[in-house]
Amino acid sequence: MKIRGSDVLMAAGVLAAVVAGTYARLSYAGPGEGELGPLGLGLITVSCLALAFRRAAPVLVGAVTTGAAVAYYAGHYPGVFAAAPALMAIYTTATLGRRRAAIALAAAFAAVAYGLVALSATNPAPGDGINMLTGWLVAMVVLGDVVRNRRAYLREVERRAAEAERTKEEAALRRAGEERLWIAQELHDTLTHTISVMNVQSSVALQLIDHDPERARQAMAVVKEAGGEAMHELRSTLGVLRTDSGGPGAGLARLPRLVARTEGAGHPVASAVVGDPYELPADIDRALYRIVQEAFTNVLRHAGAASIDLTTEYHPGMVVVRVEDDGSGGDGTRPPHGMGLIGMRERAVAAGGALHAGPRPEGGFAVRAELPVAGRA
């Protein structure tokens, strides 16, 4: 049974106050009061010191203090202070959620006390302290229940605040993870495509530098342009991190530059647009461009000397892009589950769409992305 130091100090303080008040005759219990003898003092001492256990064993302490108070008044000892420990024990029992036990203790105390009054040889005077006992008992039960409800309310408020803080931290961590993923995808799509173009063109320049310097110069110009484009996109990405804007300005409007750079790397591109183009939301526009860019990168890296067919289809409520090549994608040499394909699929799913990629029956590889466009149905 665990006892709190604060309860021990309170019990000692109550004992000192009750004994001092009783000896000083600061209260009046009614006619027939006698002197405070050793038994009465012992009852007060037991009752007060029992309060040290009021939170560890509230019902037991309530029974002890109530019994001691009843015995005290049955012995016609002076003052009403002897009821204070019982009132405090009943209050504590109510605050700890033992409402029925608190009501039972209060009712038992009141019944016995008024039984003693009824059996008394003298009628109680209007000013007798014992007449106010019922009011004090009711007040202790009600006040204890109110305090219990208040404490429960405060605990719930604190729990909800802690839950809200925890949820806020989890949301912040989730947003940070999503931002890291977005940055990784942007850097992957930008750098892999640019590096692939630069690698192809630098290889061409090395092969032609001796016997065809003009074509080697053109290849190096493409390398320079690709490097400049990569720097521009990296600055845009870093700008997003600094300003928290919606993202770099990558979209289908930049497809002609992407096509020109891919053709400069030796891969002819046939572009077609089906349907009437309309303005796309920024996130859909950017996702479509990145998917096409990554599909072109896969051709540069894995398809050999391949030509590309790029088709953009505008349907009501949906835009579809198809990138097909006639390279070596259907013979098992192209990785079917590389990070590029995973990134393209993640972009499509994040935009609410779907992506299909795989070898073509007639040879080569095909990528098809379908992204919904809200408000265009």
C-alpha cells in the first residue's frame, strides 16, 4: 500500500488543527457536551492519522473515520471538528470515482448521527453544529464528484493535445518523406536523362574528333546544351526548396526541346498529338513530361540504335502519352523493373493515373501513361 508524503503531512496538519480547535472550544456540538477525555482524543488521533491512507484505501479510510466520528459523538465529546476527517475521506472517495461508496458512507454517517440526536434527552438547538452535518456530507459528495469530472476532463484535454502533437509530428515526418521522394525523383529524371545524352554525344565526339571535327563540334555543342539544361532544372528544383512553390516549370510545352535533344543523340523521334490540346493542371503536366523524359532516357541507355514514336492523346477527362521504340527492349536485355520504371509508375499513381510498360510483340519497348484531368470530363 503506497502512501504519499503529502497525505502524511496533511494528516498531521489535520490532527493538529482538530485537537487545537476542540481544546479551544471553537465549535459547539449541542447540549450534553462533556470534556475531551483520553478516549475522545484517541478517536480523533486515529481518525486524523488514517487520512494518510486516504488515496491508497479510500473506502477503508472512509469507514474508519466515519466510525471514529460516530463513536466520538456517541461519547458526548465536545465540538464538531471530529467530523472533519470523515468529511475529507468521503470527499476523497468521491474524487477517486467511488461515488456509490461515498454516498453510502455519507448516508451511514448522517443516519447514525441523527439517530443519536433522536435518542438524546434534550432537543437540539437551531445553532447546534450537528444540524449542519447533512449539508456538509452532501456537499462533500457533490464537490468530490465535480472535482473527479473536472480532472477527467483535463486529462482528456491533455490526451487530445498530446495526440494532436503526435499526429502533427507524424504528418511533418510524412511530408518530409514525400518531399525527399519528390526531390529524388526530380533529380533522377533530370540527371539520368542529361547524363545519358552527354554520354552518347561525348562518345560520338571522341569517335569523330580526328576525321570529322565539325560533327564532333556539333556533338559537344549538344553536350553543352544538355549540361546547361541540367543546371537550369537543378536550380529550379533548389528554388522550390527555398521558396516552397509548386515545382519547377517542367511540362509538355518542353517536349520539343526534349525531342530535339534526343534526336541529336541519334534517335529519330516521330511526334503526334491526338485530340484538341487543352491546359493541364501543373502537377499533371509535370508528371507527364517527367514520364516521357524517363522513357526517352531508357531508350538512350538500353535500346541501342532505336527510333521513337511519341503520341500525346487528349481525351475528355484524361491525357494519355505513349512512348514506343523499336530497339532491343523485347529481347530481355532491357531491365524490366529498373528504378526508372518504378519512378514513372509512382508519378502516375501519385497523379491518380496508371502506367503500363513492357516489351512490344513486334520488338522494342512501350510505355503508356494514363492520367486523369479533373474538370475535363
